[in-house]
Amino acid sequence: MATTASATEDLSSVSIDAPIVASHNKYLEDQTAVIRSKTIPWEGYQRASLITEEDLSQIRQFEKSPSAALNEAGERYIDLFINLLQKLVRADTIQNILVLIDDVLQESDRSVKLFYSLAEKKGDPSLPYGPFIKLLKKDDEYIQLKSAKILTYLLIHSPDGEADISELLVWITTQLHNPNSNVVDIAVQYLQSILSVSKYRLKFYQTPGGVQSLVDILKKGSPNAQMQYQVINCIWLLTLVPEIAADLQRKYDVVPILIDIAKSSIKEKVTRVVIATFKNMMTKASQENMAAMIGNKLLNVCETLAGRKWSDEDILEDLQYLKEEMTKNVANLSTWEEYDAEVRSGKLEWSPSHLSEQFWKQYANKLSERDFELLRLLSRIVATSQSTLVLAVAAHDLGQYVKFATNGKRALEEIGAKTQVMQLMMHDDPNVRYQALMAVQKMMTHAYNA
């Protein structure tokens, strides 16, 4: 089904594809084929007075010729199917009705509009979404997946942005952690379709756990290239919103994750969407993202990638833009800004500032600013890094902070960094042990004063 113009208003100049409830995954399609093959006892329902003779006649007419039925009385058939959804309870029957409704939506763009015109005529505020949102809670995987697909179709063709889609977004977020990889794949595709509509992007970004679930997919167990592409495509769509582009790195630390993917990916489309995401973050929120990009050595990565052969010229153009912007900013960075960027990247090395006594005399107290923000980052690095180089440098820096910052020892104790450094004295690596020992000695030597 083609997307509406409003859905892609800000995507026209970028050649990155988001499926509109399309699927390369046959998991749902195969289940649908099985459900179509089952016989539903409509006559039995009619004899039990669960449906009327007219209902039965309409169902048989639709099954015989969906196009003709919809052309003759589209709203009436949609009204019938929605009423049946709310009236009948057997799972196999609900599955069958959902298949029929999906068939209606597949018929033409006009079919989608019939759902909205019916809701307007009936004056029912729960329509057209309510019946399908309720089915997201059904203890039946197929019913949930098919209902979510129908909701996604309806939402991307919604005539306004007033719909409350929070329950669907919560459902999608939950499915991103589903142990069934096919369900995860389908949920990500639904999300791509929803995020292709600009008015839904901030709503998803504000959904608890939503973005973190996407980041978790990229972090864990090397997802295949198609899944990487789909997830990063969602992130790219989100970064088209300046507010999100400004907040994403601070909250989810996506820059190093995306850099690692760009360095290792063998699929051009994955690299393309990563670089396009960086371009969004740079153009829409350079001040918030520049330090992380420089600190994580994105400039070096861009230079390496620019030396490869690409079939898509957009990649080279975006790489050139990123290189130019970062080169300008690197030239203007102060010594402190370089250090700040390095700490925020989490990738510490023995650059000159770490070893300069003058640097620490001048800047140690800046680690205490904004509620010890940078000091807390150093502490987190000590607690989580697996790199012996990074651990050694971080331990050294904490020792220098104690030596030169006002009340540095007290600050380290209050944020728990002192204990973390002391634990490094038992580390397997001799350099890590040495730097931790030196830092602890400074803690013992320097009391609670400057």
C-alpha cells in the first residue's frame, strides 16, 4: 500500500527506505495461509443466533468476491466485521475475521478511508482503533500480530494526529524483547512504518523503554544485517526530529554503538543508514553531539570509509559533510574540550592532557561541575570498561582529581568511585594495578581539602 504524501514529507530527499507495513518475513503470512484454510462454522453461529441471516449472507458474499462486495457497500462490510470482532470470542473465529479485515485494507487506499468515514458516521470515539487495541491483550500471538498490523495500516493513513497510539507503542516495545525472533522482526517493521509518519516520532521516543529496546537489539548477539538496518532505520527516522537528535546520545550513548556497526558492516545499506543518522545528529543538534562524535574518533572512521568504493553517492556526500564539520570543530577545540569529549566517549588513551600536571591544576575542578557529571562518567568507566588501557587511564585521572580538586576525596567517596578504584588494585593487569595503587595513595595523602 502506498504511503500518503504527509507521511513522507521530510523523507523526499533521502534514499532510505522504510517499509509501509511490508514484510520480507513470511512468518505471519504462513500463519495467515493456515487460517484461511480452516472452515469457520458461520452457519452454526447463525443457528445459535450469534449472527443473523443477513450477517451470514454478507460474509459469504465477501468471501466469494471481496472487491465487488466492497465496491457495492464497503462501509457496511467493515461495520459487520468490527461488530463480529466484538461479539464473538473463539480465537480461530477472531483470527479469520482479522484476515478478512486485512483483506479489506489490502484492497485499495479507499478501503482505509472507509474505516474513518464509518467512525465519523457512527459517532463512536472508540473507532476505528478501539476494537483492535483491545485485541493486543489477547493471549494469542497471531491475533496480536494481525491486530497490530491493522492498527499500523490505519495509523499511517490517519487524517489527523489525534489518535492515542500509546497502547500500540507499548505493545511494540514489549515485542522487541520477544524470545521469538520472527515476532521481533515483525514488530520492528511495524515500528518503521509508524515512524515514517512524522507526528508519531516524538510519541514513540517518549514511550518508556522504547528506544532502549532498539539499542538493546543492536548491542546483543550480533543481529543480522537486515535487522541492523531496520533498527537503525528507526533511529534515523527519530533523529529527523531536532529535539530527539539533541537528546539521543546523552540518554542512550548511541554514537559508539553505531560507529562499531559502521566499521564492521559488510552491507552497504547498513553503513548508509548509520552515516545518514550521524548526519541528522550533526545537522539538527551539532552542539549536543559533536563531543561524542569527536571523542569516539568518528572522524577517523569517516576518513577510512571515504576510501572505499560505494555504489550510493549519498554515502560519500554524507561522509564528506561529517568530515568537514568535525575537522572544523577539532581545530577549534580547547584542551579541556578535547578531554571532555574523550571522557564522554568512554575510550580513554594516554593523550597529553592526562599526563600534564598543569592541565590538572587548571581543570580538575571542572569535573565537579553539573553535579559531578564528568566525574561520574569516569567512575562508570572504572566500573564497566573491559579495556585495560581505559581502566588504567581512568584510575590515573581519578587520582589526579583527588590531588588537585577542591574536596576531591570527599567527592569520590560520595559517588562510590573510591571503592571502585580500590578494587582495581586486585586487577590482573599490572598497569591497571599500578595506576589504581597510585590513585589510592593520593586518596590517603590528600585529606578533605584542596
